[in-house]
Amino acid sequence: MESEGSHLEPKQILILPVELIIEILSRLAVKSLLRFKCVSSQWSCLISSPNFIKTHLKLFTNNKDFIHNRLLLTFIQPHRHLMDCSINSLLYDSDPKTFQLDYPMQNRRKLLKVLGSVNGLICLSIGKDLILWNPSIRKFKKFRDPQCGCYVLHGFGYDELRDDYNLVLISKEEVRLYSSNSDSCRTLVHDRSVRAIREKNGIFVKGKLHWAKSLSEDQDQYQHSYNDWDIICIDVTDGEWGKVEKPYYGEGDFDLTPSVGVLGSDLSILCNYHSLQTDVWMMKEYGVKESWTKMYTMNRPNGHPEGYRFSPLFCGMSNKGEIFFEDDQSTFIIYDPKNESFIGQKVIIDGYRFWEASIYIDESLVWPVSQKGMMQSGILRSLRKQTRYEQRVQQPRRWEIPK
């Protein structure tokens, strides 16, 4: 007697639509995608295509869980080196895990600086060499004949119109803009007032690099009235200088230090009142003065000295509404605006507590070298053709993930 199961049809292997495959892949971590490029030539071309990379980047940068976002720290003791820490670990682990990064062209005898980060790309200066680096995909390139000289300000930005990543270096004599697409540089109009800027790293928002500039003759003073400082910017597309209207916080003298930063994707200002508090302002509509909104007022944490201030170079908001950034004591701060309290203060590294600089980076597939392979439409046609063939022969190939 034949068993009931002997008459069952052979099981069909489900074939997913190409669009669904792309949707699934675009939500995977960079490390997994690099492995999946080995599945087939079509997958490799898809994962390397500009459209897929942009889709993947957009999904990851809008993620407030910060699973794929990291903090890069530059230490000078016992020697110059880079440490990497997950933002998610900083938020939710009692003992955040850190790792030392092997950066390209390491040389302990040469000065190491992180000049900026955009879309997962990091710009480094190592001695007189300028390096473009994506640690997620382990690619780097050296700018040709940088001749950067002695610069006093720097910033790294993205020209969305030309799909070009640009580095701006400002010395006392000139302003130079380096293009990753053309691997060349050009000289821009100089704004001599940049000598009045304390913070060296330009903050990239809405296609422009921003700095807070003091208008006082005494650059070392902390007494500022409303008219004592400005926000200046340079457009990385055309190299034009400009000014952004600052928030109105009242007349008179204030014992404060204004600092430019980013909150989410918007321009922000931290006004550090050295004896009392810190106000966080956000420009909700870029370029519109009336859109400046005071988001939070934070009192100085207990036990911290007068003069204590927060730094906006790393400033973000979690999916729980907490904001987090660093202070001038090399400490990671979490602030709960609902309860108006500090809910965590975590020293990043025990032993080597004080870092020289920190920068926020995204994990991404971005690489500015032009793609000469198949375009996105060609990749889709190729994948659909292969899928139709597999359906026709009823023996679809299994996609096996490399171990």
C-alpha cells in the first residue's frame, strides 16, 4: 500500500521578485553585503551600483537605533591612533566596547588628523598626505599632489549636484578645494576674517560648511553680546562664502561660547553659558532666521566645575528622544529632555581617557570612484532574465550565503 505522501508533488522552491530581493538587500549591514557580492556577478553589480548604494545609505542614516553608526576618536597617547565605538553600544551598554582601527598609510612619526566625515567617507591628513577612506569597505585613495601646506581651518562635504566629495583647506594665505571626482584642487576666494574662528572643523549641513566666528578684537575673551559673533559658511559646490542668521537669544553681555553643530540633519547652535546652563537651538528651515527654535536648556551637571561646556561636534537624537553628545572633559553625555536630567555619563576609554578629537561616522558602501560597470537598469534586466530562466526549468538555483 502506497503511503499518502508518495503522491505529493515535489516541493517548489520559492523565487522572490527582483524588487523584493533589492528591498531585502538594501536593509542589510555593509559587512553582510560585502559577503553577498560573492553570490553571483549580478548581485555583485547590484550591490556596487550607485542607485543601490544611495538607497542603502538613506535607510541607514535615517535609523535612530544607531546600530550602524559609530564614533571615531583620535588619541595622542601613548601614540597617535584611532579608536572606533558603536553609538548603539554607547547608548545601551554599561561598558561600551571600543576597537583600535588600522587606518591606511600608518606612520607614528607623522601627525594624524581627521578632517571630516560624510556618508561614511572619512578624510584624513597624515603628515602632508591627504587620504580619502571608507573603513566599512576597506578602501582608500590618496589625493594627488595635495600641497596643503599649513592650514588653519578644514571641512569635508558633499556636492550632491555633481555627486562629488570635496575637502576644503583654509590657510592664512589661500582657500583650496579638493575634488574626489577629478582628483584635483582649485583656489577659492579667501575670507580673511576666518582667523577669528576657534573651532577648526567646519560643520557640514545643506551643502555648506559652517563655523562660528567671533567679531571681537580680543579673540580669547568669553564675554559675547548678541552682535559679537556670526555664523559664516562656504558652499562646497561653488566655493562662495556666506552668512547664516543666528538665533535671537536676547540683548546684553553673556558669559558664553557659541558652537555650531548638527542635530539630526539640521544646523544647530549650542550656547554654553559658562556659569549656568547650555541652550540648544535648531534651525528647522535652513536659511530662515525665524525657524530657529530653542529645543532644550540644560543645567550644568552636579559636580562639574564652572566653565564646563558641551561640544556639538557629535550631537544626535535617539529613537527614545534622548540627545547625546560629548563635553570638554572627554565624556559621552546622554540627556533626557522629558525629565530634564542627565541619565548617563560614560568615559569612552579607561587608561587613555582624553581624546584629541571625535567624529560621527555612518557605515556605508559609498566610494567616489566612478562606476563603469552595468547601470542599475541593466542589472535589473539581467536579474529578471535569470529569474525567468530558473522558473522555466523549474530548478531554480539556491542562493547560498558564503560562510
